[in-house]
Amino acid sequence: MFMKDTYGRTIDYLRISITDKCNYRCVYCMPQEGVELKRHEEILTFEEIKFICEALVPLGLKHLRITGGEPLVRKNASFLIQTLKEINGIETISLTTNGSLIENHIEKLLETSIDSINISLDTLDEQKFHKITRTGNLKDVLSGIYITLEQIKKKQKSTKIKLNCVLQQHNWKEDARNISSLAKNEDLYVRFIERMPLENMNEEGIFQEQVLELLEKIYGSYQKIDIDKHIYGHGPGIYYQFKDLKGKIGFISALSHKFCDSCNRIRITCDGQLRLCLQSSKTYDIRQLIRDGISKNELTDYFSEIIQEKPKEHIFQKNCGAGSIEAKSMSQIGG
């Protein structure tokens, strides 16, 4: 069975946040003073997360991404991933992390046979990194990346490592050059993500064509890759192979190359609020339904009905009112 929305899109991908806590305060994700954290009892339990996923599987859910906040600050995150991986019908599970804590978790994560780990890394300039993250240490992230690559090779795992880079206007060419160089001799996927138009960010982002033009000068000719979703993932990224790079360069360009017509995902926040679109202000309280005693079959039916309300497209920069993504932090939504 396939979960299709009003516009005929197959929805088979769930991003689920497991915490709103984070050890960073990235400028495009969270205000410097942080956010008002949810109380412990407001956060979905592991059992409730599993219940939600099991209710969605009969509708065709196949792919999960675990996010935060920083998901690795939640105790036993690896145990949750293993539990979800064992659900019949779930084909892939990915993790998005800032990378600062991964060194202490990578062995357990690889034991779960996790399919991919996305690590945020916007610059290799230590001062700039600290300015962007406000609390982060670049050395922690780089150490985490190299130890992860080492463990993957040692344990002969097929886990993909993707570096997510949101370029800032200031010295963006230097950052793009330095971050992409990490894929020169390693089988890494370096992905440049266009920054969303958030309330606290006024400068324009850097667009796909600008980066491609720069990287062509550095690494020679490139070819767009005919995507094999099982290799490259089930999200909206498009990938290129450059002549002088072992790894791949990817782009997620929600503004300059809108991909709403093929959107296959829904999101659930750490407190159990379903968002049918990252930008949409409307949410559905799944946590309360579960705690009120809804059965798994009833929840499946509810999802089947609600998915028909998924918007046709995002309207970034047209709707910046209260409740939209522009008025919230990404850490509260589950970026």
C-alpha cells in the first residue's frame, strides 16, 4: 500500500525529532539564548515513537530520519534506532547530527546497521565555526568525522557519511573550497544546503549554480549522477561527480530549485506534533491521540485522512507570520 496525498505524491519518509535539546546554538537554527525546552513529560517516549512508526508502515512508510535538536544528547538514542530498524517494513534509517558527540556513539550506531549519518559542517575556519555555532569546537566535529570513517572501514559497514554545509555570505568561496576538499580522497558526500529564510537571518543564501561554477574551476568537469535512491538516499538531494574528487557533491536547493512536486516526507516534532510541510504552520497533535488511547489501526486511519491536507508547496518568504518556520527555531521543528 502507498500513502498518497491529494497531489499524487507518495509519502514514504518520516523525519522524527527525538529531542529539542542541543549543545550548539547555531545562528540559523536557534536564538543565542536558546529556546524554552519542553518538559520531560511532553517529549515522546521511545514506545510512542515506535507506535507511530508501526502505525505508518501499513500506509507505506519505508524511510526514517532521526533528528533533534541534537539527537545524540538523548540517552539511548542508538537503542531507539535499533528498535526502529527492526520494524518490519522500515528499509532505511538515517541520523542528522552536529557531529560533536559522535565519537562516543559511533560503535553503537554502527551496530544498528544505520544507513547514513549526516553531519553538519559549515566551515573549516575555527573562529568562524565558533561564531556560527556559538558554543561549538571544530576539532570535536572533525575528530568525529575521521573516527566515523575509520570505524566504517574497520567494521566493513556500508553506512554513508554526508556532510551538510550551509554557506554564509562572508568568505563563502573559501568555505565551499575547504569543505569540498574533504571529499577529495574519501568516499564522502558533501552537500550544500540552501539556507531557509528564517526570521533571524537577513542576508541572502548562496545558490547552487554559484557553487557549481566555483567547484568546476577547482575539480574539473562534472556530471550529474543518475540517482540510485538506495545509495544516495530518499531525500531531495541531487548529486554530481567531479573529475578530481573521489566523493560526491550534492545540493539541497529548496529555494532556487524547488522540489515540492516530488516531496515524499512528513515530520513529527519531539513533542509529537505532526507537520505535513516544513514551512507550514499547521500541526496535528499525535502525542495526545496516543495518550488518549487511540489504537494503532485507528492511528493508521487518521494518518491516511490527514495526509490529504499536505500542502501543494512551501511558500517561503510569502508567509512569515506567527507559527510559520520563519517565526520558530529549527531545533523546535526538527531540522
